[in-house]
Amino acid sequence: MEKDNTIRKALFFGDSNTFGYDPAGYMGGRYPREKRWTTILQENLAGIWQIESDGLPGRAVPVTKYEWQYLRSLVQQAMPLDLFAVMLGTNDLLSTLSPSAAKTAGMMNELLTFVKAAAGNRSEDFQILLIAPPAIRLVDQSYAEPYVSGDKTYADIYEEEGKKLSLYYRELARYRNVKFADAAQWPLSFAFDGVHLSEEGHAVFAKYMTEVLRTEFPDQKA
């Protein structure tokens, strides 16, 4: 299907906070569609952007053959694109007892290369937005959740590696000449597990992401 050239198309690739995961749901759930930041973002930018998203609970930066194949298919099927945005890294840190922001940033660098290659000769048609995920500030309940590997003794380690990840991503974006947004600096609120955005957190995230798209990618029709 041909894309309406008056409306730009963005694809957001992320984890449970892009999916809209609600930890209070039975066996895990999902916030109502209208409460997710991706939906609110679409409403805020109606007539300017077409927002598509692919979020998956537990997703980390791809490492397996299947994960890379999925990403290639996702990008190719989404074309033509004006923007590919990615927000990953939280699970890479929280799912291990040896979190490494440097390693995660290195893997993200590979992802950026892969996305461009997946688009082939159409890679110049779109820009990339690298998003540093929300700050890691765990609460007592966090350590009872299966997606956090360490106990309370790892609190400072996870928080510090999260801070480093934002810095590494900022430098990576500069090195790769792609756009950057730092969600770790946004005043976001979280659900009881301290990991997933609350409904209010989704609303605030959408507000800031709307400003990112309006500022970094001015309306072509203006």
C-alpha cells in the first residue's frame, strides 16, 4: 500500500513499556488501548504522523537468529518509513546479575546497523530515533518480580548501569548521526513494581515524545 506523502510514518520498536504492559493484570496484562503512550502519541499527532508500534514484554536487544529475522521482516513490511524509533535496554540490564551498559550499547550499535541493512536501498528514506529507556529506580516489590534477577543488594548496580546506558546511548546517537531522546530524564511515574509505567506514566511519556517528534521532525506542511 502506498503511503500518504502528506503524513509521515513512524515505527516504535520496544519492550513491555512500548507494549503497554500492566503488571496488575491477571498473569500480566495490558493497559486499555487509549491509555497507552503509543495511542496518545497518535492522537496528539493526528494528520501529521502515522504511529505504529511493536512492543514485546521481556524484549531485549536482539541476539538470536530468530530475533534478527523478526526485526528484518518487521522493518521490510513497515516500509516505506519516515522514522524507525527504538527503546530497548532495560531488560538487558535487569535480567542478569552482571548488568553492563557498555555491552548493551555495543549491541544497540549492531541493531542500528542491522536496521539500515534490512531496509536495503531504501535505508535513506527514513531516520532513526534512539531512545534511552526510563531511569531504573527499583522499589521493594521490584525484586519479587521475575524480570528482575538480582535482589536488593543489586539496587545501586542496576541504577548506575541505567544511568550509564543513557550516556552511552547519547554518545552512540552522536556517533551514528541519529536522533536521540532521553526518557530517563522525564518525570515518569511507575506501577507498583517500579519497572513498568503507570497509566499516568504513559500519559507523561506521550507528552514528552510528542514534543520530541514536533521538535526534531518539524511538520513538513508548516
